[in-house]
Amino acid sequence: MDIEEIKKKYQETMQYIEDKEFSNAEKELENIIETKPDFAPAYNKLGVVKARQGELDSALECFNKAAELWPEFSAPYSNVGNVYMEKGDDITAEKYYKHALSINEQNRIPYNNLARIYKKRRQIGKFIKYQKLSHKHSGLDGDHEVFKHYFNEDVPESLKKGGVTGCFTMGGILGIIMVTALILIGVLTS
């Protein structure tokens, strides 16, 4: 399988995951891994599939393999954080999200996940800070790293996640943040 075939298969798996066709995604990813065992993004996406199926320990193995193969890839570290959040360990999750950001400060997902942690802890200042950073980098995620690094191109439009639209203008974002902050401190609750 050449790089163009791998790119095509990888794009297909992204769509399978989006459509919740996990068995198809898993089959394609295992195919890619069999053909190109050093392709870290396939292990990362396989970990996503495993996590969505509730197989958290298998997911961790996949994310760790992806990180071992490509230590400069932030997505596996962010995904390890997600697994720890799912397990109820937000302290470990926070460390992994921060490590992901130390690798790629453009990835919006760790910012968003850190905001969720700080919201849960009622750390309003940190929540607002990371929520703003998440919106600043809206549309950027680990898939951008993959396409730039491996395929030397941007993520195809058909696979991009929803960007900043509708109520998510800058004014809308600040309004949402302010209302959320007020709710958190109890001003609007009865």
C-alpha cells in the first residue's frame, strides 16, 4: 500500500468513525497497521474506536503505541487524557492534556478538555482561559497534524470538524463563557 492508498484508507476510517461504523473502521485500521506498522495515526484512531466501544485498556495500549512511534504527535496524549477522564481520574487527565499542548499548542481539543476539568473543579478563571483558547483554535485538532506530517497537505474539507459558526462568534463565545461562569458561581441558580 503506497502513501496515497494509506491516505484514502485513513480518510475512510475517519468517516466510519464519524458514522459510528466502528467494525468497519477497526478493520480498515488493522489493514493499515498490517501494511504500515509504523503509521502512528492508525494506532491512535484504533484507540479512538476501542474507547468508543468501551474498551479503555485496549484504547490505552493503542494510544501508547502511537505515542511511542511518533512522540511529537499530540493527539495520542490528549486521547490518553480522555481515557483517564472516563475513568474518573481528572488529575492524570490534566497532565496528559497539558503534555499534548506542550507538543502542539494549536490543537483545540486539549484546551477544551482542560476547560471541562476546571469547570468541574469550579476554577472559573482557568475555565474561562481554556475555553477561550479552545475557541481560538476551533477547527484544529490532531488530524491536522497527521495530514501535514504524513501527507503534506491540509485536512480535506469533507473531513473537517464543524468550525466557528452561528452563535459561536466572538460575542457569542464571550456571552456563553459569562453565563457559564455566572452559573458556576451560583448567581443565576435558585
